[in-house]
Amino acid sequence: MANIYEEIGRNRRNTWFIIIAVVSFFLFIGAGLDYFYGAGFKAPFFTIIALLVGTMGAGAGYLYGDKMILSATRARALNMNDPGEKQWYNVIGEVSIAAGAPLPEAYIIDDPDPNAFATGRDPRHASIAVTKGLVDALNRDELQAVAAHEMSHVKNYDVRLMLMVAALVGAIALMADWAGRSLFYARRRDSGRSGDGSDKGGGVGMLILLAIWLGSVVLAPILSRMMAMFVSRRREYLADASGAELTRNPLALASALEKITARAGPTRYINNQGTAHLCIADPKGSLINSKEGWWADLFATHPPIDKRIEALRRMAYVRP
């Protein structure tokens, strides 16, 4: 397993790779629209629009993506008059000291299903949100273990990587939809023309380029979601190990995961494609998350909880 500094470096490189991939995809879509349907413009209109949208989308995801995620999940500030929520705040403070990281902002989601996630672009701009169901279901040691797991995501810069992955999924889905609509309207506009541009539109090479472009528009949203799921599964194992190292109590996290999976149901406010991969446990209740293998690696957002619990017990030298 890589040490924390190697993980931080890898996450930073992967974040830049994702930003470049998003902007490049937008340019590709815009260039395709200009090539096939931009003959009436004196400048590469669609390419310029796509570049602006891609750059602004990546920048907005980096700077404000965490706030958008918290708003989408209806996260609220803690009620310090509630004993459970106050205990959660104290636990986060303890774990942040142990991790040597700034205190993240703490939020509660009024949902009975136990779950938690961290988000933000770096440890100084991080937030940890938990459901009311998780605060009510776990004891103090288990809450501390969950906080340590999420703090590991923060300290290892997993939050930045996963934030940009979430932005990637949304941006590519939006761009693919825009490209599809633009193609539809352009075809309707040109359907009445007989000979105009026939020399450009004909030929096997033109048909191949069009097929590649259309295939990219259709497959990009699916591939971006698959990438989000693959990255998430690997990060959960690493955060389990790092969190157990922080608390020196891997059995507490194993117990927390057991309670989470025993009470698991769809987490109503986090049950969407853009945020599901951020959570400590699958908020959608998908059966594929209990499987292993290449198929599960492609389509599951989380590794099997049984395997995670088994790994944590091995850390505590407990036989499965």
C-alpha cells in the first residue's frame, strides 16, 4: 500500500487529469459540431462555446462543487442542543487533532438511513456530513471510527479527486445532452436542403468521423460514471485502513459498518448518481455492491462491506 504522501501526490495528479479530460471532451464535442454543422459561422462558434462551458464548469466544480453537493443533499448545520449532534461535533474535533488537519465543517442530513460522506477541495475547505440515522445508530467509538474514515478522505485529498469526478459526471452528461439536441436541431434545419454541402457530407471517411463523434457523445456519460465507481471502490479500502490507523481501533469501524449495513436502505437525500460514490456505504442499496470481480469494479460504487469488515478484523488480528 502506498504511503500517505504518495497517495496525496497521486490524487493531485489524477485531479488535473480529470480537469484536462473534461475540457478536452468539451472541445471535442464543440469541434465536431463546428465540423459537421458550423459552416454558416465565420468562427468556430461551437468550439468556443464548448471551451468556455468546459472551463467554467471545471472551475465551478473545483471552487463550489462541495457547496452544491451539500445543498443537493439538504445538509444543515448541527444543532448543538441535540446531545447526539453535539457528540458528533466533539468526535470530529478529536479526530481532526489526531490527524493533524484543520477542523472540517460538520453537517447533518435529516435522513433515517445511516450514512456519511466528506467533500471539499482540500483539508482547509472540507466538510463532513452524516445522516441523523447514523448519529442515532452508532455509539461514540463507532462514530469516532466513521469520522476517522471520512477524515482520511480529507487528509489524503480523496475529497478533491472525488469532487472533480462528481463534477465530471454531471458536466459530461450535460454536454452530451447539449450536443445531442444541437445535432437534432441541425439535422432538422438541413433536412430540406438538397445539394448544399454534399461534397463535405459524402464519403466513407466522413461517415466514420461522424460515427466516432456520435459514439463519443453516447458513451461518454456511461464511461464517466464507470470511472467514478471504479475510483470510489479503491478509495474506500484505503480510507478504512487510514481511519483505523488514526483511531488505533479497527474493530470500531468494523462494528459501525455492520450496523450501517444492517439498517441499510435507500438514503433518500443522497440517492443520485452524482453523490452516491462519495458515501461510506452505498446509498442506493444496489445488489451489485455486494459482488466482486471485473463486472462489479465497472458498475458498483462501493466494495462489498463484508470484505471491508473482514479486512478491518485482520488488522485487529481477529480471525474472520
